[in-house]
Amino acid sequence: MLKGLCDICGKPAELFVCRRCGRRVCAEHYDKDSGLCTICKGSLPKPLPRGQLVPAENPTTVSPKDVRK
């Protein structure tokens, strides 16, 4: 394990390396479950509730007469 100054708070500590950005951070600023620093983890989009669909960026309107039977 690395020892040094946390890239977020500047305190001396045993350090972890964020797998997304490479910051060297202390345990307080590292999420062991995701392997991310608190900055990267906070910038990820929130997961949608189960079963919720993501709206299309450019939805296309389909007329009932365009649907084949």
C-alpha cells in the first residue's frame, strides 16, 4: 500500500488509487466497493430504479398506419 498525501484532502495517510482517474486518496475519500475516489463516484449518473426506461435522445414518432400487422 502507498503512503503519502491524499490528493483530495492533503492529509498524510495510507493511499488507495482510483481506478477511474488515478488520484491517490485516503480511506475517507475512497469507495472500496467501486474502487473510485469520492469525486469520481459523485460524478457518475445515478442508477435508474429497476424497470424504468431511459428516454431516447431523438425519439421518432411512429404513426399507427406505419406499423405492419
